[in-house]
Amino acid sequence: EDAEKTIKKVQKDFKTQEKKITKISNNKTLAKYRLNNFYAGINYTIPGSGFIDFHDDKLFVLSARGILGFSNNFDEEIVFKQIKNNLNDFLGLEQFYKYNWFSFKDLLIHNNTIFVSFTEEIKENCWNTSIVFGELNYDEVKFSKLFSNDDCIHSKDNIDKEFNAHQSGGRMISFDDKHVLLSIGDYRSRYLAQDINSINGKLIKINLKNGKY
């Protein structure tokens, strides 16, 4: 985590270290690139985890800890220009050190807007899945909260006596120009999936104008 914090602070570009070509069916080939600059994973610290999306023929990548970059170069190596951002105002080292599975969960670019979902500490040791958004800019993106819910699941004191943020959801898909879909897990409080009054264990549709669902 500290290594990624340093990369963000100095705004250093980062690149892939290795390209491997594999032949697949129908006379096609698959190019596999190895990226060594993400130092923290969602499950284990190694290997690092991240998310990708495409926009205007550019490849965007987001690390589980908030490094954001883009590239329009797909040669022997891919060089990503880092985009300055304030994502760690919403999820930072204080949360990362509590457990490795608290992280940014997905990246979506739609209508020149960039959306990032993440596990939010609503109050101390009480979590749920939220979204921030910002106008796409190749130098700096200022994120603001789009969606958050006051209901949260306590990591140490809940009905099921079990907690796992791997079951937090976070997948985003654009539904139309006014809405985005978000999956929200139950954080292993499985009964919430059957509770119609809970957002957990659900797929919800969020209004991009007011954040309502």
C-alpha cells in the first residue's frame, strides 16, 4: 500500500513489464501483458489487483488502492499516464490496513464521466458499497459522492457473527444515459439478500442526477 501511495504522490507513469502471445482458436492470438506496478491485491497482497475500461480508443486502468491511468499505446509494452485523483479521500490507508479486502471495486466510463465503486466505511468498522464519480479529465479527476447508504454491516458485531468484504459486490454497468446498475453484496450477512428493505444482496438501478435508487 505504501508503494502505491508513493507512486500516486510523485505522479509517476507506469508500464507493463512483459508481453506474452498465446495462439487461440480461429487463427487468433491473445496478448497478455504483465503489470508490476500495482502492489496490493483484493484477496492477497500479491499479486496486485485492478480494473480496466475503454474510452475513445484509450485503455484505462484503476488499482485496488486508487492509482488511475490511461494509455493509447498497445505495442510491446503499454505505458500508462497517471491521472491525479482524490480517491483516497474516500478510501485510504486507514481502511486498507484494517484488512486487505477493503478496496476500490470497479471502474466504469460512460458519457465522459468516470465512476468508481468502493467499500465505504460508513461509520467505524461498519461498511457498505458506494460510488463516486467525476468528469473525465486526462490530467486530474475530482471525484464526488454519487451513491452511499447509511445502512451498513458491522465487521465485528453483526447478527450472523460472520463478515467478509469479498461478498461486497461493486460491479457497475451503464443502463442508459440516466442510470447505472450496481451490484451490492451481503458482506456475508446472507439474510439481507432476502430482506426487501435492505439494499444488500441486490442489483440496484441508480439515478445519475440525484443518486437515488
